Amino acid sequence: MAAVYPDLAGKVILVTGGASGIGAAIVRHFAHQKSIVVFFDINDEAGTRLARELSAQRLAAHFVHVDLTDIPALRAGVAQARAVHGPIEVLINNAAHDERHPTEEVTPDYWDDRIAVNLKHQFFAAQAVLPDMKAANRGVIINFGSTSWMAGQGGMAAYTASKSGVLGLTRSLARDYGPYNIRVNAIAPGWIMTERQIEKWLTPEGEAELMRRQCLKRKLTPDELAKFTVFLASGEASACTAQHYVVDGGWV
């Protein structure tokens, strides 16, 4: 049974990349806190299905189609969420895409696309919600990084570069907006067993390496990331900001 944080009830939560994987788990867990959850994604089928699932449970989760690489569309999505539900009180910058790419084949356009998918939207989503948080003199932003750059993973240099940049972005925002009681933290997930990871990347060899390197000799689930995210957004973590929390079962 997940913990309940009464201060999250009724708060407007924005989750990017919320239709599947870790994002969907985060949406579900905030909805069960009785929060008002708005989530952005480009996967209309998965997003609509999740919103209907939670609505059937009389929980408040609202899907909005947004391509996060289109910054005007991102800004419009935030404006729409604000107009319908009120100011965003918690932003979860979860969306990312861990596509592998040989360094020799990376073009300038591909590099820019990977930065847009994995880092750029985090800054502009934060920029869009910060005025309301400043006006309220409170708020929470949680940016998702990755342990891939910490572990020195190869074969995805643009991804690891963008994910390491999440930490710098987090600490800068935390410093600038701490005087307004806005907390900004980063979470670095390890290898979390989403459907995508299992289908695309989990091999017998990879699983053997996972069991060798993790301190915990089991697979980690999206719900474990979601529970920690909800805690970090709650008042129970009121003194936590400018930090980088690794949730990887003891890999790095």
C-alpha cells in the first residue's frame, strides 16, 4: 500500500510523457493522492486509455496531446491546463527517449533532436510554470535524469549528454527560485522495467549484468519510481531542493 500525503490532495500536477512507462505510473500515483493530474504526451491512444481508466475510478487525470519538442505547443498546453484547472503547483519533467545511436552516425540535426527530446523541453516547461509558482510563493519541480551518464554507458552520447545536463539545470533553477519557496530536484532512475525496456533492451546478457551490478538482486518497477516522486513532491520533503536522487537499486 502506498503512503498518502494529504497536502497533495487537490493540487494541480503536470506530468510530461505521462501516457506510458514511468510517466503513467507517476500519473496513477498522483491521481490516487486525489491530486488533479494533467499529463502531456504524443501517444493519443495510450493517453486517452489511461485518462479513461482513472476517470472510471473517479480520479482526476486529464490527457492533453502535446509534442514537447514544439515549444509553442508546450506553452499552449501549459496555458490550457492553467485555464481549465488553475495554476500548476507541481511539475514533473519526465518525458525522454533513450534511443541508441552510434557516434559516427550522429548528424547535427539528430543531435539537436535528441537534446530537444531529452532536455530542452524541461527548461521551457519550467519557464512556463514558474510565474504562477512565484506568485503563490511555493511550488515543486522534479526533473528526470538518468544513471546512464553516471555509469559511463556508451552507444548513446547525445542521450547521456542531455541527461547529465538535467543536473545542471536543476541546481541552477533551485538556486534562482529557492527564495520563492520553490523546490527543484532531479531523479536519476536506474534500469526500470517498463514495457519498452523489456521489449527493446532486456536480453539474457543484460539481465545477468543487471543482477551482477545492482546491490538489490531484483528488477525495479515503475511504481517504485512513482512512489519516490510523489514523496519528493509532498510536504514531507519540504527541506529537499537542489539535489540529485539516484533510484537504481544500488547500480552506480
